[in-house]
Amino acid sequence: MIQKTVFFFEMRSFGVCKWWARKLGISSSKVRLGFIYSSFIALGSPLLIYLAMAWILEHKHYFKLQQKKRNTIWEL
């Protein structure tokens, strides 16, 4: 049972730490450690923030404004 759970989370990781690391220009392991340490200090509340960010990253195509593709003069 535990093996299946670990496998599920490894295969469907959300990429939140990787996204933050890319934005901040640091390694993703430091971001992961930051989430782990802050979860211990704040009694798990960063886990809720992490899940919210994961949901937003998973559905980010709904949040982006759709820009209308403009025709150039050469396509007319």
C-alpha cells in the first residue's frame, strides 16, 4: 500500500518546487528543503499552500488570458 502511494506521488509530482526554483534561480532541492522545514515549523500549513500552488500550476491554462492571434499583412 505504501509503495503504491509513493509511486503515485513520484509519477505525478506537481512540479511546484521546480517552478519556484526556476523563477528564483536556485536549485530545486533548496526549495524542497524550505517547504519541508517550514512545514515542521508551521505545523503543516505550508502543505496547504503547496497543494494550492500545485492546483494552480495544473490548471494555469485557465488563468491565462487568451490573446487573439493577429493576422499580419502578409497573411491577408
